[in-house]
Amino acid sequence: MQAGIIVFPGINRERDIAMALEGSLGRRPRMIWHRETDLAGVDLVVIPGGFSYGDYLRCGAMAAQSPVMRAVSAHAARGGYVLGVCNGFQILTEAQMLPGALLRNAGLRFLSMDCHLRVERADTVFSGQYQRGQVFRAPMAHGDGNYFADADTLDRLEGEGLVAFRYVDASGAVSGAANLNGSARNIAGVLSANLRVLGLMPHPENLVDPLMGGVDGKPLFDSLAAIGVA
Ligand SMILES: NC(=O)CC[C@H](N)C(=O)O
């Protein structure tokens, strides 16, 4: 499994996620500058978090127009794997590779703290090393993490099992209090219809080593390692 990490100007989580990927995949990811357009040999495209283009316009709106995104979109259309975390999730929605949008947090404040996520399905390439219903801790750090989609789209996502993770309290209950950014139906992560593209707002890559304070995020990267290359 060869991972490739797309690097946009202003992205700042590329080294964190490279470390997490290398720790699980046992192979150093390729760093791909946003002007590149050749993804040959890359099985998993990762769009990391950060502040691409300084969050001018909407978060992710400019990155979505970068040359590399045409190649990322073609990779997904061929059935390739794509993971977008935080700004990466925003970029995937701006590129219309995932439905919905990430709006300003409901309280209009940047949120930097841990949250709890519930695994809504454990039969995907991103979640196979978790249990369904498992609750795990993940750091979040965003100003625009308020997932929005119209009611029909939300019903379709729920009906087709494309909600990957939800914000919950420590006991696993979906509650308003656990939904700090105000996301529709507590949605923290969304899958594409073929289950090969995942957008996720919190940062599992920042809990993959006891030195970071925990390893709750490691199963996500171990899941990717477990599938090998399809
Ligand atoms: N950590 C991130 O990727 C942040 C994403 C984006 N800059 C926001 O504030 O919402």
C-alpha cells in the first residue's frame, strides 16, 4: 500500500499524517506537491489538515481548484482510496468528491480540544480495526467543521450507510453537548458511495503513539495497512 500525501501551500499536518501512515503501513508516503498531476503508483491519496491558501475564500475552496485535484478525482473515479482529514475533508467537499459542506462552527469559535467519535461502521477500509459502535478519542482543531447537507442528502447518507463517524459523548450517546461544532446529525466523517473516499473532521493522526497521550487514532491507519492493495 503506497500512500501519497498532497501538500498545498498552508497545509500544516502533512508530517503528522506521514508519521502515522508510515507507522502503520511500514512504508514512507510520497509527498506530492499540489502542482503535480501524476499519481501513478499511489494506492491511497491523503489530503491532510491545515490552512491551505490561508483559508481565504472558504476553507478548501482554492485548493479544490489545484491541478492535482483533477488527478485525485480521476484516482477516486478509478476506485482508488482517498482520505481527507480536516482541511482535507473541506477540500473533498469543495471538489464535490463528497456531498455537503463544512460551515463555520456553530459557536463561531475555533475549537481546539479532544472529542469522542463513534464508529458507525467497521466494515470499511478505514475502520476495519475498530469495532462497530466503538467510541474513541480524537483531537480536533478547526474553525469550519460544522457539517451541513440538505435533509434529502442527509437521509440518503444515513440510508446508504455513508456516515462513518459521529460526535458522541464519552458514553457513546449522540448528544447536542457532544456536537461542539454544530454538525448536522452529529456527523464527523462521511464516505463516498463506493466506501473508498473518507472525509473526517478530527485528527486521528495526532493520537497514534503513547507519547502523544494515546493511540485511539492508530486503528484507522492499521485498518488501511490490513487491506493491502485491492
Ligand atoms: N486543522 C485543520 O485542518 C483546520 C481546517 C481549517 N483551516 C479550519 O480552521 O476549519
